Amino acid sequence: MLDENPNGSNPSTNPWLADIVQKRPDRRAMLGGALGVAAAQFFGGSLLSGRASARPSAASLAASSLLGFTEIPPSVADTIVVPPGYTWDVLLPWGTPLFSSVAAFQTDASNTSTDQEGQVGFNHDGLHYFPLSTGAQASARGLIVMNHEYTDASQIYTAAQGSAITNDALGQEKVAKALAGHGVTVAEIMQGALGTWTHVVDSPYNRRVTGATPVAFSGPVSASHPKLQSSINPSPLGTLNNCAHGFTPWGTYLACEENFNGYFGTANATWTATPLESRYGITKTGFGYNWHIASPRFDLNVNRNEVNRFGWCVEIDPFNPSAVPVKRTWLGRFKHEGATVTVSNGRACVYSGDDENGEYLYKFVSRSPWQDMLAQGNSPLDIGMLYVAKFNSDGTGKWIPLQWNRGPLTPANGWIDQADVLIRTRQAADAVGATRLHRPEWVTENPLTQDIFVALTNGSGNNSVVNSNRDPNPYGHIIKLREPFGDHTRVNFTWSVFMIAGDNQYDATVPAAQSIFGSPDGIWCDDDGRLWIQTDISNSSQNRADRGYDRIGNNQMLAADPATGELKRFLTGPRGCEVTGVIMTPDKRTMFVNIQHPGESTSYWNGLNGTPSTANPSTVSSWPFGGRPRPATVVIRKLDGGVIGS
Ligand code: FEO
Ligand code: CA
Ligand code: CA
Ligand code: CA
């Protein structure tokens, strides 16, 4: 996502994780002596007292077999690069028709909004693979379900249409096309005899969920809640800014709504934000999409409550194309990066970061084992408790319940009921003293240890060792949480910094021998325990020496060994892109990775080649087919048919 709100929307005086690390008693000892070496140990996993320390020696790194591939160097090439012995193909690029009745993709972007409703959406993000068969065929035929985070007006309209939104029929068509480019794609895919994958046109499972699809609400906040009423579109519609995702053990997909605030605006000069709206970053201008000019649905003055229908997690059943997507309100309302579902004692435990500078990490725990709840006719996501994380300076932490009429969340303090707490999740978390973080993005569980990893992509506004004394913090880091016995229903945890990102040439606290990378966003532990790390360096920093990013190159994907801290670069993306979304087939022999916004306006490449526009969308990138760039899924296989990463 573009860096729309670098300073965040959090006015609370709650502490930052960074400040808490400053106060840790072991900090001074840790940072004493030769800074580089000590910092490497500090950030290498020895933060917690009693924890086995330490980054491994070079000799032990060489002996590691978890990361069996040859590391590739950083790249500024306008293509995908993978290690020797691997191959990649493009699948389901933006605009691919899912049905034979839908028009083919037009390279001049002249497809209509109606065409787009039957084609793969724009800006691929989180994704999952659901097998359609059992046994060996499970890894040869399945459903790809993926998010489409946002659309780029310089890429999705024709040269004649231009990028501006106008208050006329053309403007309405352009908003409709953008809405159709958002949401989720469900597409059946299958592997052919030669190993390559194709999508199945007219599969009965093929589906688009867009910004205009009817949706339902469930959990404590119902669609009939007064704060969700609209006279423009009485029934709730659509999902927007679906960044990362989740998948459940009962076979459904969770599309998360991240920067929803940016779509709303108003030309009414007298409109002012309420405290609730301010807390969610809602402003007259939004992110400059200007949809409100053509569509009163997105006009804050005309349709005030529409924005409250966003910021939720949306459950989609990919196996039932007629099932209505459901916004599961117990998971809270904030800028959900993703929703990572784990299971402890049969209960669903869902982790979700609120990706804005200074926001919090949340966890939902279902009341009972998910199988029992489904058998009783309840969604496991509709009854339970939402918690927010508080990090202590002694390396411990606590999940604090956001339960109505408990702690400060009482009627006397203006909290009406549980629905009110959830609509105002951010303010409820402020009230209970949650810890502010540097943009929590993806969360993943190591299936071998039950450790929880959280990517804190980057941030600004505070200065401490957890940000390696960088203020602002341009490179980010990955933290690790451990709940007692790996039981995710528990409310206590311990935490440490697993890995600090960056380039040692600019920052001595980054281990000199560590592969350089920045802005970790997508993280995913595969079944063997490899921690895949995908980067989303902002387009204002990518490739720029004055931001410390010239040596890091284009956005990329790396793999780490959680036990040793070994790190190797596995994939580099084309120019202007973000690498996001990763999953494998059950046999671990096919990996799917999404390439989002190749060719997006990027200050470094704009300076060399010009800014992309509807008249010339290819100044930054022409990946993957030459000409107009297209977000797409990349399919990665090992030439010898082996396990990816081994
Ligand atoms: Fe859409 Fe937080 O990345
Ligand atoms: Ca993104
Ligand atoms: Ca992301
Ligand atoms: Ca990001």
C-alpha cells in the first residue's frame, strides 16, 4: 500500500514497544562493548533471559539444511529472479477472464466495469490454495483464493479516460471499474502433465467478490446497528482494501479490510470528523481516490455511516459460490492486515495486526472448540473474546480482553455495549493500555514450535534499540511471541526481537553478515518451519540511497531458519512491485507468490523514466508481458520436482 498516513492516527499516550525495550534491564549489558557483535546477538534471539542465545557461527550456518537453495543477490531488473534449479510462470494476471462469456483482457485498459466483474482483479495480495481433491491430486487441482488490495488509476483506465474522477457518467463507470477490480478472486487451477499450472475457465467455483457484492454482518455488530445505517445503499455492499488474509480449518477464507479510510471523502466544506472518525484516519480528502465525486456512497457528508461498514474481516466460503460473504465483527474493526488462524485445544485463535504506525496487535479466541461450535450451528468466529497485546519491559506480555463492562470499558465511561466496543476497537484498545507498534503486518505460527512471528514493517516517531536507534525506523523488524506451552488460548506471553531488517552499511545495529532487506510485510512459516519473508519497501524509498535502500534493490522474498536465524534471499521482483502473498500446495512442490503493483509510480524510477500515467503506464515496469504492467500470481517450482526451499 502507498504510505498514506506515516504518522498514524493514534493520539493516545500508550507506550511504544520501542520505549519498553529501552527500559529493559538487560539492554545496557546487551549493547555494551562492540556494538555490531552485541547487537547481532541481541537481535538474534537472545533477548529473553534463559533463552538459548544466539546467532550461529558461520560453520553452523553452512551446515544448515533447512535452506537448501543457493541465495540470489539483490536485483533492480524488471523481472522475477529465483535461485538456480527453480522455474517460475505467470498465472491469473489482472484482467484474466474467469468465464468464457467475459471479454478478453484489453491491453489498452478499455475493458469495462462489467468486463472487470468477470475478470481477475487488480493488485493481488494475500492468497491461499484450497485442494479440490484428496491424495496425490490434492496438489494438482485446487482453488486459488486471493485478495485484490487496491486499484491504480494510472493503470486501469485508458489514455483517453485519464485518471481523474469526474461527476458524470464516465466518472461513475470509472468508480464501478475500480470497485470491480477490488475484492477477492476464487479461481480453479490445475497442473498439467508438464508441471505447469493453468486456470479452469467456467469452473463452477470461479467467482469474484468485489467492492459492490452484497455482504452480511455477524457477531455482536449487526447490519441493523444504528451506526451502520445508510439511505443510499440500505443493504451493506462489498469489501475494500483486502490486504492479507486468513484461512480456517473448516475450509473458509478470510479477506481482511486494511486501509478502508482512504476511499471516503467529501467536498462539503463544513464536514468535520467525529472522534471515532479521526481515530480511524477518516478525512475529507481520503487517499485522493475521489470516488465521492461520482458516487454518493463514498461521500462522508451524504452517506456518513458507510465507512463504519469497513475495517472488518470477511469470511468467504470458496466451495460455495452463492454463499454471501460475512463480516465477522468479533474480530474487531481496525486496519486489519491479515487474520492468521491457529488452533489450540480445538479453539480458533486468530491473530491480526492493525497496520498503521502506532497501532496494536490483536487476538480473537473462540469460546469453544471450533468443531463443537459448528456442530451447534454457530460460527467459531461469532462467539469468543477479542484481546489486544500489552508488552512489558521484562520480556513478558499480556493479552487484555476488550470485553464490555470490564476494566475501563463501562457504561460510566460511555461504552454502550459489546457492539460499541467493537465498532470503536481502536479506542477500546487505547483505554486498556495496549502497546503501540511500528505497523504490525502479517502474523504466522511456526508449526514446529507454536512460536508466533509478527512483522513490524517500519515506522517513525520514536527512538530506541528495538528500532536500532533509528528514528524514523525505515527498515522494520520481526518479533517473536511465545505463549505458555504454545497454547494460543492463554493470555500471557513472552516476546523477543527475532530479526532486525536493514543494511549494515547504513546501520551498524544490523548484523553485517545478514542478507540485506527492508520493510518485512508478508511472513509465512511452511510445514517444514521455513519462515518466508516478503518485503514491501515503499515506492518513496525503493532503490534510493538517501533512504538507505539503494543496495537492497527491488522488493523480494527471503527465507529464514527460525532456529538459527540463517537468512537467504530466494526471489526478487520486478520494478515498482511489492512481493506479497505466499502459499504452497500440500506436497510442498508448487509455491504461489503474488506480485502486486509492478510498475507503480516509484520515485527512483520516475526520476529516470518518467511517472506512469494512463497515457504511458509502462515507465517504471512492463512486467510480465511487455507493455502495460499487470499484477499477477507467480508459480514457482523446482526443476527436479523437489520441495520448495529444500
Ligand atoms: Fe497492505 Fe499492511 O500492507
Ligand atoms: Ca500492498
Ligand atoms: Ca501487506
Ligand atoms: Ca505493507
